[in-house]
Amino acid sequence: MPFWHTLKPPGIADLQIGSCSKPGASRGAGSENAPAGPASGNPDNGHLSPDPVRWAQSLLGFVPDTVQSEILRSNAARLILCCTRQFGKSTITSIKALQHAWSRPNSLVLAAAPTARQSGEWLEKSRFFLSRLGIRSRSDGHNRLSLVLPNGSRLVGLPGVADNVRGFSKASLILIDEAAYVADELYQALNPMLAVSGGGLWLMSTPAAQSGFFFEEWSRAAMAKGDSLPEESFEADSGTPSALPARTAEPPSGSGFSATALPATTVGPPSGSGFSATALPAPPVSWDSFRVTAEQCPRIRAEFLAEQRVLLGDSVFRREYMCEFVAAGTQIIDRELLDDALDPGLSPFNGGSPLWR
């Protein structure tokens, strides 16, 4: 009899997932992600482990490196990962999604990507790891790209078309793979699915152009944390209003996610308009952000990177391997030039009065 027939997944109260250190602070010094095979002999009750890293090691035979372990252990409601090609983001997030669904009966995990083919590739990774648990994969009978777990939880892969994803509700976790290449309309269509459940939202991608929701969310995350950004990459918008004391809003009870404080802001109207400034409440949660360059990935050789810099050219190399948002070829003015030209402390030359009446 497969072991999962006798198991009861841990409840929300049983989960005690650790927090992450500063993302990308050190090069991962872990293994080469070589599958070690599922645990044999004494199961060590690894099936019920609240630690996603131990769960992946003991049940899936996957040994994550240092940075991958930090990502797996994050229980933030909002996570954004900007990483090099071949870091293993799809593998890591498929493990995270599977562990999330395994420990939360009857939950719904949605995975979106630019195309249905890419969502299907992501789901195949989850299918592979599900087989390592001794579970035969099956669909939910309604969605072609789907997996159903013995506890009733579902993993569903979505196409990259906003009009075709509507209809899902109470999603426990939404993951958007290659988010920098996903249309803003899809991002906007997915977010309301978290309104009632208080579920999590994870964005992961290699950078693209200096536009789109992934770039904007990454800029806001970096600005909120006060991180120093690569000078040649991009500069986050510096035009922030003055901040009031930070607030922390709690996610809905039972969501399994932790709250993160984000400063509230004050919106001030133009000088001389006759209106007073209004304090807006802080957003409910900030982004737990990770930036992982090729130099921080222990599976990518320095010799290969040197070759790629010559073959691809500097701009493409910086985008694909160094996590830099490089201006698109159709962009006439670079984003960093526009940001540098912005002076938030500059008063309007006419005192804020209308230019015409």
C-alpha cells in the first residue's frame, strides 16, 4: 500500500517555516541538485516535515543549494524572484507548489506562464515529483493541464490568455512563471482570485524590458527594502512621497502566510491647489524579493559565462545571466534616464496653478 494512504498532511498550525535572509547575499554553496532518490528504510516521518527543504530532500530526493533553500523556506504571501537562466526556478517553484498543496487539503494552486506549453512544462515537473511520492498522477477531469492529490488539492496550469483564465476562485497559491514575458492583462485577471482566500502570489522570471508588471513590482520591492540596485541595470522610481510610520496588516486567518510591514505613504496634491494631503493605508503586504545572478548559481561554470558574453553580446548577456532589466531595442529613451531626470523635490514653476482657465 502506498504510504500516502496512511498519512494525514499537517495542518496550517503545524507549519513553522523559517524566514529568509537577505536575498542573493551569498553564492549558493550547496550540491548540484543531484536527485538522491526517495528516502528508504525508516521513513523518519519525513512525510510530515513542516520544513519544505527537509520535505524535498527526504521525499523527493532533491537537494537544493543555499539560495534555493531560502526560497523554499519563505512563507511570504508575496514573493518575487528575478534570476538567471538555468537557476532552477521552475523546479523550485513546482516543489513549493506541491508541498503547499500537500499540506493544505482541498487547496487550489494555479500556475500561469506566457503560453499553455510553458505551463504544461512546469506542471510536468510537479508530475515527476508526485511520482516520487508513489502517487499516480491524474487530472481533475475539467482542466487538461491539472493534477489532483489524494487530499483533494489541485494544481492547474493556465494558458497565457487573460480571457481564458477567468472562472477560478479561492486560489490558495498563484505562481506566474516567466512573469516578465506575461501580459499585464493576465496578471490583472489573476489577482482577484486571491480576494477571498488571502492566498499567496509568487512571480518568477528572468528580466526582460524595463516595462510591464514584473519590472514595476520588482522596482517597488527593491525600493521598499532600500536595496542598492545595479547601477547599469535600472534605477527604481525615486519619486516617493514622505512616509508615515510603517504598518503591518495580517493576511486572513488560515492562509498560511506571514505578514510583512510596508510603509504607509502620504499623497500630497500640487502646491496651491487648495486641497490637503491625505494619508493612504499601507498595502497589506510587501514583496519578499530574491535576485540570483549566474555568478551565484553553483551549477553554472565561469568558463561558460565567459563564452556566452562573447556569443550573445553584452546587453543580452546582462539580461539573461546578470538579472539586469536592459532597455528594449524599440525603446527610444532608457528608463534610467527618465528616472534620473525626475526631481521629486522640485516645485512647479507656476506654483501649481493651472496653465489655462
